[in-house]
Amino acid sequence: MKTRISNILKIIPLLLAALLLTSCQKPLPKSVKTRQSKETVTFFFHGYGSSINAEKHMAEAARKAGKTNEVLTATVGWGGSVKLRGKIQDKPKNPVILVGFQDNDNPDYHRDGWYAYKAVKTVQKKLGFEKMNLVGHSMGNMAICYMIMDDGGKKSFPVIEKQVSIAGHYNGIKGYSANSNSPLTASGKPEHMDGTYKDLLYLRQVYPKGVAVLNIYGDTGNGSDERVYNNSSRSLKYLLVNAKSYQELRIKGKGGQHSQLHENARVDRALQKFLWN
């Protein structure tokens, strides 16, 4: 009996070792990062005094059209902290991130660009993506541009595949800048530049190559969307000398009003075709 018990005790450590080895050989469950690393994430940035609510119509239209199955929200606090909310899909399709700034009326575009950068890096850390699309409305475009100028050269900054500008005011805002309706040359350069536009000239040096750009602006009948002159919106062309491609879309009539552009079905279709054709 003692011999039998002794033999059993000798076998037990061998069995435990075998079980441990087997468990170590089992494939580990894929992390969110691994699942989504091949996906191109699309970020939406709202305008001055606005919020994520201004982005929801476009995102919902994309979801209904079957272009995306994942819409998350990223809220950036005053100190740069980011809260990410929403369900992460096991099999994501064109993930969309709606970014909101708590400090939503800050005219310091460098600060706005930093908020945008904090949102991008937080989401990148969570989802592990390497490529992104950027969509901005009004001041959201300035956040995008200043993020590229201030932070685009940093290590592991995601590759930008496509950028969509909606109602951009690159050479100033109607009623606030004497140069905002300045005539443009054939290259898109304003004959008279707003102070901010002079800062944005740095984009000509640092804007990444290989980005496809769609510039959407509204015309309610007087060469403006009631808040931004078309010439100010269209002056983006001169800044993006390194872009892979550049195209414009003018939305005429009531639907081209500044705040209506992000609620416009034609804009929805143009976005979907351009981003996820």
C-alpha cells in the first residue's frame, strides 16, 4: 500500500506540470488593440460653442447607410483628460469617434489643436489604430490644422488618410476679419491674409503627403454660408500643397447655411462616398 501511495505522489507533480504547460499553450484572447489595429478610425470635431450633438446626424447617417457599425464618443476635459464612451465591437467596421471639447469656445487654436491631439492619442492607446480620417466643422477645422502643425511630427502620430473640411474659416470669419472675403489667386492664395492665415502657412511645410482632401462649403446666395465667406473656406487649397488630392463641394441654398451643413443629406452622401467608398 505504501508503495502504491508513493507512486501516486510521484505522478501528481508530473500531471500538474502537464496541465500548466497545456494552459500556457492556449492562444490568448485577442485584445481590442489587436482586433482594431487594421481599421482606419474617423474623428469628427465640432465648431465654436458647439458639442458632440452637432456631429451625431452625420454619424447616424453613416451608420444607417451601413458604412460603420461603431460610433464612440470622446469628451476632452479642460485639463486634457479624455473620457471614451460607447460599445467596442468585436468586428468593427470603420469606427467613428465623435469628439467633444468641454472648453468649446476657446479662440486659442493652439489649445484647440492640443485638445484634438489628446483625443486622438487616447483613442489610439485604447484601440491601437495606425491610420485615421479627420472631419471638422467650422472651428473644428482649426483644431485639426493646429494639431497637425503642433503635434503631427511626434512619434507614433497616426497616418492621415483623408480630411474633410466643412465650413472652414481659414482666412477669417465674416464680420470679424477685414480680409475674410479677400479674392483668391488661381492657386487659392488670398490676396490679403488674416493673421491666423499667416500662421497656417506653416501647413505648406508640414502637411503630410498622401492625404486626400474634400472641402465642403455653403453658399446661401451671397457668396457665404452667412457666417463664413466662401473665399475664406476655399483658401484651404493653398495651404495643402502636399495633399494627394483636393476637391471642393459647394452646397447652395438654405441647406448651405453654416450650421445646417452638418444636418444636410447631400453632405452626408458626399462624406460617405469620400470616406468609405
